[in-house]
Amino acid sequence: MYQAPRGTTDILPAEQRFWAFVQTTLAEAARAFGYARIDTPLFEDTGLFARTVGQETDIVQKEMYSFQDRGGQEITLRPEGTAAVCRAYLEHGLHNQAQPVRLYYLCPMFRYDRPQAGRFRQLHQFGVEAIGDSDAAVDFEVIQLAMECMRRLGLEGMHLVLNTIGDAADRPRYLAALREHFRPHLDHLGGDDRRRFESSPLRLLDSKELAGEPLMESAPKSADYLGPEAQAHWDELRGYLDAAGLAYALDHKLVRGLDYYTRTVFEVHPERAGAQSAVGGGGRYDGLIEQLDGRPTPGIGFAMGIERLILNLREQGASPAEVNPRPVVVAYRGAAAKAAAVRVAGSVRGLGAQAVLAPDRSLKGQLRYASAIGAQRVLILGDAELAKGTVTHRDMATGDQREAALSDLPNLLAG
Ligand code: HAM
């Protein structure tokens, strides 16, 4: 028997209330901050991600679903949203609109990751991007929106982890310091880490093998290597956070798993945090649009994993309202009544209510079916009702039955 591919999940009707709650709540939070929805294709040219996310990142090295289509194009199922949104921003001339442009998205992403709790190969992200403004107040806005999402979802104990990784111009000095720090230990590093030491030493701070090692704790801090502009930006942002009473922990090892970041980077973690448990993360990417051959354009955003949010909601005992239909079931006794029941089901739908025709079995079996699908009321038609032009209304909660004229259906359903 076929099964869903490893790392993918079916979202069955019983789980839809969690998805509806999270998606609606996040979209409303984004709109409250002035963000408009954007949807981009499920796949893009492979080069878009290779160029922006970074050659040395796990995403590009190991996790992309890439293939050649039948026309010989190199295609990748999108592993993240930022590069695609920036591509759309350039392609459709959104830089000609009032800046910053505020956008949000809610869509599936694909990463050939090792599946485990909260880690999937098809995952869903809610993300926002504010493109075209370098003001630290926009960094604050984006972080505030991330925490507002937690508040609106009712998630407790989510905390903010923050770092700055400076501007591109500050980077060479910092990378040199990192190399100095790790060089004496090169022999102890794994193959991946030795390669990163050469090509992308910032990634060493993200290394899974080195996580928790004293060598990591004592590594030079990017915040100590900021140029004057990045320093002023960082100070201004922290001023806004402090003024708003928005608590955060500084973590100088937080560099994020993607290469396009500059200055502010942040993640949101649940209380009992494991390395993989970030529910969301983001940061500033002031060089990304230029990498895509656009004019220098600053940007900042974040994305959250919907599956991880739902995992935390479940752990905290959340119980969102049911979204599945609770239709009126139209039951019948006999062939003539069945034909009438088909018409009555249509009338019920015409009145704006949900209706299903009961399956063709005994009346007792039809009532059992109605109860099993959660119907609150059943309309029953038999020869007696047909002769009188009536219908019997059964309240499934109480078992009470009463007869009413078919012409009175609107009042019956409203009651
Ligand atoms: P990211 O940290 O790679 O950032 O992903 C954001 C969130 O997506 C993670 O915090 C996690 O909740 C979820 N996520 C990532 N991978 C998986 C997975 N395999 N299974 C389940 N959930 C996962 C980005 O994608 C950036 N584009 C965020 C951003 C937007 N930066 C600026 N703007």
C-alpha cells in the first residue's frame, strides 16, 4: 500500500481546526501591521536559491528538491520564501511603489531534511517581508509582529533570541577573527566544518557538531565587530525593544541557517528549547536584492513553521473551534420520500444552511449516521409527511421531534 512520502503529512479533517485557527490568526496579525498577501510559485529557477541562500548552507548543500524539467531548466521546489518574494519584488517593479513594501505569505516549502518531531520535508511557513527601508524601527516592527503572533495564538513561554551580524563591510574583519579562533582546533573539526572554515566561517557558529562546545562559547562575537552605522542601528533597535518592554536574550552564536542576513537576526523559541525547536526566525537582508541584480535595497522579515506552532499549541492544550461542517441530515422512509428528501436537501442549501442526504438504509441506520457525523438536526420525510406536505424535525441533542409544514422550512431551520 502506498504511504505519504517520508517527511510529509496528510492534514485530515480532524486537524483542520488547528490549521484554520493558526492561518487565520497569523494573517490577521500581519494585516493589523499593514502587510498584504503575496503568493509566489511552488518552484523557481535553482539559481535563485543557490545564489541567495548560500552555497555553504545545509539548505543548498543537502536539502533542495532540485531537478531538470522536460525542457532542460534547472528547477527547485522552494525551500524558503524570502528569495522568491525578492525576485517578485524586482520582477514586478514593486520598488516603484511606496517603500517599504510590506508582504506576507502562507505556503508550503520543501526541504530534504531528516524527518523527526517538528521537522518535515514538506513544511508550511507563514512569513513576512518588509522591503525598501533600512530604519531600525522596521526591525522593531517585524520583531514586534513576530511576538504579537505568539500572543494572538495564545502560546505561552515563547522567547526571543537576538543577535547582530553586522554589515557586509564589517564581515571580513569578523571572519578573520573567527578563523583565528578556530584555526588551532582545525584538526578536531569534521569535514563539513573544515570546509566551512575556508569558505564560510560564519557557518561554523551554526555547526551541529560543535554545538555546545566551549570553543563555541568563547568564539569572537559579531557585535564586537560592528562598523559605526551597524552599531547605531543595533543600539536604536535595542532602544525600541527596551522601551516596549519586549524581553530578549542575546546569543552571539545566532547566525541563522541562510547566508543572506546582515545586521539583525532573531529567532523565537519555546521554553524547553532544543536546537531544532525554533518556531520562527528571520532577520535583515540588506544585500539580497543587489545579489539578484537589483539596486541596493534593504529588507527584513521572518518566517514561522506552522507545524511547529501547532505542535506547541497542542502541547499547551489549545482547542480551537471546530471548522468542519455540521450539516442538517435529510432522512427518509421509502422511495417516494427519498425523491422528496433530495429536493428538501436542495431547499436547505438554498436557505444558506449545510445539508446532506442520508445514506439509503433503515431510518434507524440513517439517524445513527446523522449522529456519527455530528449533525445537530435531522429532517425526516415519510409517506405521512408527504401526504400532509410536512417534515418531521428531530433535535439530535435532545431526541425531541416535532412536525412542521415544509413551507415553514426557513423558520424551522432558524429555530
Ligand atoms: P528558517 O529559519 O529556515 O528561515 O525557517 C523558518 C521557520 O520555518 C523555522 O523557524 C521553523 O519553524 C520552520 N521550518 C524550517 N524548516 C523546517 C522543517 N524542515 N520542518 C518544519 N518546520 C521547519 C527562513 O526560511 C527564512 N526565509 C525566514 C526569513 C524571512 N528571513 C527573512 N525573511
